Amino acid sequence: MNKSSYTTIMNRKNEIMKKAIRIDYNEFEREGISFDYEEMMKKTGYNIDEIINIERDCGVGNTPIYELKNLTKLARKISNKGKGARIFLKDEASNPSGSFKARRAAVSVYHAKKLGYKGVVAATSGNYGAAVASQAAMQGLKCIIIQECFDSKGMGQPEIIEKARKCEAYGAEVMQLTVGPELFYTFLKILDETGYFNASLYTPFGVAGIETLGYEISNWFRETENKDPDMVVITNAGGGNLTGTARGLFKADANTTIVGASVDLTGLHMASDNKFNKKSFTTGHTGFGIPFCTNPDRSDVPRSAARPLRYMDRYVTVTQGEVFYMTEALAMIEGLERGPAGNTSVTAAFDLATKMDEDKIIVVQETEYTGAGKHISAQLTFAKENGISIEIGDPAYEIPGVNIILPEHPRLIKVKELDMIKLKKSYIKNIIKDVNLSNSEINYIADETNLNIKIVEDILKSLILELP
């Protein structure tokens, strides 16, 4: 039997992952569909103060917060009288690898070295690869980054190629694959062959590393403004960013509304070869945000530590054109040139601020570095080459994969509010086999969806007719 065959490797996935992370996920399984999420998070073995120290030792965290005064003025100019909250930005581009993901990588790589691993592996086409490569270089560990980069014609997205360059600059080995199921297989195969640590985005170590971000936000505003921010807007993809930041805010006992924001890529399936290069955003979009909300355990570990529905109060979307517009606005009126993912939440925050009172505070929770392949010019050029029409007008008429519409006026930037109950109902439908659940399972669902028991029971009753 071929030990490296697809079937053999996939049949051994739980064994491989357990060896590569030394967490027995079966330890957290409870009755039926439920598992002990908080007990799993405690398995990191690090409290918030220890994580702060781990990150501080490698130059991660304690990033600056800026008030975006010019963007606030613009929001007030197009708002009704008395509206236009103060907009602040947490500048995570100041981290060593240029994004908040340095926080999750710092804890993961530190833990890998502590356990005696010689190297780390991560499957990512985003900023996390650069973060893992950077932290591995600091800790003296080998690093392999596996990217889903090309379509079947060999065409790669400029943003992903830029991130590959950054990973290689830190000394990592980068394996670039075409879109499809080979990513997870290759990831497992490399873990099995090398014996390296699984530095997955979705481990307790990775998500716990982001808790310092929320913790810093709360502490800074209490010291500077004598209050918690009224709203924190977080770009949402796989859910780790939102989960970790929210957990940090809660550990600081912050009283804050948590808003997730994603680019609307409705209709562009992420695993579709012919649609892979029809999108101009490789993260922070609904192609990840919606599936990972409604089925978080679709990740590369048995139980994901990213559980956004536990923490998210609202979920909004913006268009590609709106984010490109706001990326330029941030550079031209605030003097901050930053990459696209963080600017997703900047864009959402801009519109949300226009509906809030002037004395309120709204925080954009992160930024990311920009570079040649992540720049607007590269992205729009790539879009044109893939048959996407670039227009100026009303972004409400943008159709993902067909056109990108840059707003002709900032008042046309409008978030789209997603139905949280619908999302939570989809999550419940995905995890249950039938509606005959025990009290402990119902309590678990209530925790997972941040709903009270009565609403969960009503949703379960509504699903009776829908289940086979």
C-alpha cells in the first residue's frame, strides 16, 4: 500500500494532526454534538499575561491606535446633524510581519519550540504565512508554507504571489498549489513526512494569541478616553480574528458591540477553478466568512477554536469597489497606505459611523501591510485581465465576478446588514442530525450561537419540517 496515497493520508488525518499538535481533541467531546470549548481553549496553558510576554519578546503587539480625524470629518459631512462617530484605527501593520496574524503566529511558534519541534507548517495563502515564517525565523525553526495560489491555467493572484515573496524573504519554503482538494492532502502529507508542528490558523494557540489585541484596545481607551469603545469593527473570514479579539475584550470586561465585516463575494465559490481569479480579495470576504460562521469545524483541525457566532453582535458586508475607494481615501486623507483586508473594516466603520452620535467611538480593529501585489493598481489590473469591468457609479449594483464599481461619492458607501438569526439557524441545521437533542446539547447550541434557550428551542422546532 502506498503510504502517501490520497486515501491513506486522508484516512490517517486525525492521527497525523494529533501528532503534529499534541492535542487530543477527543478529550473535549461531550454528549452528542457538544464539546467543551472553554476547556479546549485552556489547553494552550497560557493566560493573558503570559501571552502578552510571549508576544512582547518577539516584538509583537502593543501596536499604536490612531484617531482618523479626517475620515471622521468626512463621515460627519455626509451625516445628519449630530451624527458621525469618532473613528479610530488599531494599526496592526506595525507588527513584524505586517498584520495582526503575527499575534497568533507568535504563540503557535513559541509553543512549537517549547515542545521540541524542529519546524512548523501552515496552509495559507494569506498574511498568516508571512507571520509564521517571520516568527519561525526568530525562533530558529524551519518553516513550510503551503499556498493555494493558481488556477488550472497557472495564473496566480498578485496578492497571493506577493505574500509568497514575503514568506520566502523570511526564509520559509513555499509550496504553491492549484485550487482544489489537494491543499489539505498536501498539508497532511507534509506534516506526516517532516514531523513538524501544525501551526494551523484554527488551533487554540493561534486564536488565544489574538486575545491580546482586544485586551489592548479596551485598556487603551480606558486610559485615553475613560471609556470602552462603543463599537469594534472586525474583518471576518475564518473567524479567528473576530473570536480572538472579542475574547480579549471580554477578558478586559469591555462593554462593546462586536461587528463582523466582510467583502460581499456572493456567487464566487472559493474552490471553483474558473472563479478563483474572478475575485479581487483573497481573505476577509463572504466566501470564507459565511461558511466558517455556519460550519466552523470545516477547518484543518478536528475542532476549530474560531467560533465567531459566539461573539458577533452584527455582521455586515461591503463591496469590492467600496473597499478599493476607502483604501485610497485612507492613504490620501489620513496618510496611511494599508492593505485591503483591514480596509474592509475601515469601509464598514465609515458608514456605521454616519449612523452613530458624534460622541460615540468606533474602532477599526486592525490594518495590514501593503505591497506590490496587494496594491489597488495590481488588483484592478488583474481584474481587468480576467474580464471584470471597472466602473465608477453606485456600488449597490456591483456583481461579484462581473464588475467592480468604485463609488462616485462617499455617501454611496453603504453596509449591507446580514440576518444573524438566519446565520445561526444555518449553523444549527449544519450540526444536528435530528431535533431530538438532550438538554446539554441544547445548552451547547445556545453557547455556540449566543442565543437564549427559548430561541434555540423555537429554531429546532422550525427545523423539524426541513430535516429528512
